Amino acid sequence: MERSNPRPANTSVRKRALVACELCRSKKTKCDNSRPSCESCARLRVKCLYKASNIDQSPFDVTNQAVLERLDYLVQLVETQNERNSLAAPVPSLYSPGQAATAQTPNSNVSLDLPYTSPYAGDSCRSSAKTSLEDTTILSESVDLAGQTFGMCETLLQWPIFENKYPVPGPELLIFQSEITEKLEEKPCLSRSPNGNATQLLGSRRLIHEEDALRLAHKFLSHVHIKNPILEEHDLFDIAREVMEHGFGWEERSCLMLIVCALGSLCSGFTEDFIKPCQLAGPTPINSVSDAVDYASAETYYIACRKRVGLLGNSIVATECQFYSGVYEMFSLRPLRAWSSFNNASKTLQMYLKAQPSQTADAACSLVRSLYWSCLKSEWEFRMEIDLPPSGLATLNYGEIFPLPPANSVQPHGEQDRAAIEKSWNFYLSELAVRRIGNRLMGCFYQHDETWWLSVPLERLIRIATEIELQLTQWVNHLPQVGHSAGDFADRARSDELTFYLHGRLLGFTERVYRPFLYLALYHPPDSPIQESLRPYVQKHIETCLKHTLRGIRRHRHHGTWYQIRECVSMCFLLLAAVKSGKVRVSDSWREAVETTIAGCMFWEMEATDVRALRCILMDIFEQLSSDKSVQIS
């Protein structure tokens, strides 16, 4: 007998879509369902697994569908909370025993747990507890996202507020052209004489002095190694003594000592001074080359190192030589050469690791982990600015969430050495921790260009921004020896070098969190109802830009100088966009911020043509706004 009541009009046959593989389901990304391996698993070189799927032909009305969608949303909230707990976990102290470091978030019921592993444990390089599939995926995707460069400095000039007056290929192209310029025109080198006056050395070079090896090694360890601890200190001193006795050879240990001497000659102690416009006035303005400690000697050691790099094999020392060559090239504002060196270091490390037996214990295990993370971090940072092919190191299933201090380096000779080692490693691990939050930020907001922000509901943008800012706040609260407030953090950053860098990282990520809200405020009419909802988040963005740029561009030369310059210029572009629009209230200090950034660019531009091009654009926009009386300036 036929049924009297047909199926209601508002129901439909429920037919499930193809089931994604386990990896794509865990990532919540689209799966192409290819067999035997989908595209994502094939790219990551991991096994692709599918669950058995059935087709459900049962009636499924609209009401039930809405309930299930709501349940899916609640599940996503729970998973996001769990991910936040793992990302915001505190870094354990290097010298405190215990099995776990547990901290309670202020004004929150969230418990943050991070398993603690003693640095003295004799574990093997290939840990029996393999890195999870999720960690490998995060690493690979982070490098890919960074390479999309939608938030880079030059792309801000494409915002409608700047009316397409400054083509993007301009400044970015100069990064590549600077390599050609260096071949045609030798970079001038200046050295300081004993009385402190700068003496120019054109075409002449200082001879290499083997007797300086130990002194320069000490200087290198104090000012460079502390930020990337990938060497055994006692091994470096042994190499320095060998060089002092027998001179530099052509083996890899001599190559390493040469790049250490180059960095030791060029580096200097941290100072609180930043470049002020008044320092560039007058008949003898200062610049970065004349201000260098011993540029000529540094270049001599560096060139000798480059002659030996091509002779190196696939070893840890070879990887260290290539990595620190990249650090020197960033010190001297040669970003493309630095990219090549970092890329070669990553590839050399890959070949070394693949050649090792899977369960063989290695005395340099912790150093290899540190080198692995240092190479990855350098690749992330660079691909945030320029899209160049990744090395593939991120797809290598190796390493822990955080590296451990080398066993030999955690046996200090005194309390002062002990404190210095702990401070260095706390900084290093804190850098890696905040970089993971930065990867989440880039994945949420910068997978697409800025027009994507227009299609996202404002409530969702606010929720994501609030979540990431909370993670950054938790990260700051668990930093060792920086205090428990943003004010304490900023105060300590004025005089402490490592805290200064971490504070800059915090401001840089906070600016990117709230950048979408500024773009929306500039896009919508001033009388639009959305402006009221945007205002508090736009003000947070403006305040962050002012804080960062008013810190100034430092005279102190370091690995991140080029990144710092570009970040300050980016924030000045954003401040000028806000001022030019007349829709956003900006305090009068924006003028001082822009002038300070221009002065910093002028100080460093002798070494980087792309910095000079960005400075010229910044000056042009600034002068136009200064002369335009119709622009609201406060």
C-alpha cells in the first residue's frame, strides 16, 4: 500500500560528500580525494589514509541541517581552544628540574601545560617519539604561507588610498638589482682609526691576522652566537687556538673560523641610540659604513670564507658555515646573498640528516636540532618579504617542538656564564614560540590579498584578532625576566638587547593582527555604520604603529636590521594612509615617527639600494601630505 503522506517539501535526500583523507580532515582543508594519495599528502610525502564512507539516503530536513551546522561550529570553538593552549604554553626553565611546567593564565581558567625534558638526558637525534603528522604539516604550510607575501612592504602601495602612483615592482626589483650593482661597483669600506676618526679604505684590504682569532671568537659569542646558539663554544675555542698556531687552512674548520672572525669584526655591543634627523645634518653626516667597527677587516675574512664554502661537503660544520655566512650577509644588508646561504644551509642539513641511521645517537644531537630550527626560522622571515622557492627542509619529519641546549654548553664555569647561557636559550626558545603564533596569524589573515578582508564578516575578524592577541599576551606573560605587563616589557626593551628584539616581534605581529581593520576603515565611507564598530581596533593598530616607529631604527647592526627597516617603513605607509584618508584619528606624533624612520633609512641606504628607494617613496608621500592643507593631521 502506498504512503499517504509524501515527503515534505522542505526535506531533501541527504547525500554525504566524498570523505576527505585523515590529514585533510585534521587540517580542515579541501581534499581532492585522489587515490592512492591526495595532492596534499603527496606534497608532504606522508601516507594518505581514508575512512570508509557510506551514502545516507535518509530524509534530512532544513531544521536538522541547521542544528548540525551549529554543532560543527561548537566543535571548532573547542578545537581552537585546545590549539591555543598548546601554542601559548610557557617555555620551561633550563635549570629547573621537574616533569612539567604548568602556568595559570591571568584572569582565565585555561591551564597551560608543556612537558619538560631535561637537557641532560641522552636522547638520540631521531627520537623514538616521532614528530606528529600535524607538526610536519604546520611547518610546511607556514613556509608556503610566508612565501605568498601578501603583507609585504611594497604591496601596501597598491592600496587604493595611494592611487597606484608607486608600482610594486619598483623597490622590490632593486633588491635583485643590488646584486648586479655590487659586481660593477665595489662597496666602500671604512675602518675606525685608534683616535676614533673614520678612515676610508677604497680598494685596499686589511691582511688576515691569525692572532686575532681567539679575541674575535669571544666577541662573536657575546654578540652573535647568543641569538642563534648553534655552535659548541669549547669547540670554537679549540679551532681558534689551532688557527693561531698553524694559520688558516682550506678545511671546513678554518672556513667556520673565518666567518666567525668576519662577524666578530663587524658586530658590536647593543646601544640604546637610534638614528635622529639631526645626526644626518651638517657637513659630516653619519652613515652605516662609516659607523661600522671594522668593515674592511670583516670583508676580508668574509671573502676568504666564500672561497672555501664551495669545497665543503654535507656535514654539520658545513651547514654552520653556510648559515653564519647568511647571518653576515644580513648584517651587511645583502638579503639575496643571505637567502642563497640560508637555502644552501637548509639543503646541506637535509642531505646530512638523510644519510644518518634512524636510531643512531649523535653527540651533536641538540646542536642539530638548533641548526634545524634556525634554518627554518630564517626561511620563514625571508619569505615574509620576498617570494622565493623554499628549501624543502620544512617537509623533513625531524625535530621536536623546541630544541634543547647542547649538553656541553650547559656546564658553565661560573654563575655569570650560567646566567648568560640561560638568557641566550630563553631568548632563542621564546623566538621560536612566538613564531608559531605568527604562523597562525599569517594563516588566518594573509592567505589572500587584502580584498579578502572585505568578504569576511566583521564579527569573525574581531573573534580571530581577539584570539591571536590573547595568545600574544600569554606569550609575554610567560617570558622569563621581563615583568608581567606590557609596560614592564617596553621599559626593559630600551636597555636589554634580547628583550628589545622580542618586544619588536610583539609589536610587529600585533600590527598585522589589526591591519585588516584599518583597511576596512579606509574602504568604507566615513558615515558608514561599520566605522563605529571598527574604531577601537583601528586605534589599536595606529597606537601599535606609533609605538614601533617611535622606537626608531637603531644604529646597532644585527641580523634583523634589514627586516626592522622594512617593518618601520611599512608602518609609516600605514600611518600616512590613515592620515591621508581623513577617516581615522591619528595623534600628532605621526610626523615624528615618519621623520625618524626616514632618518634611519638614510643612515643605512648606502648598503641597500632598495632601502633608498623605499625612503624616497616615503618622503614623497610625507611631503605631499605636509603641503596639503585639506588633509586632517590630528
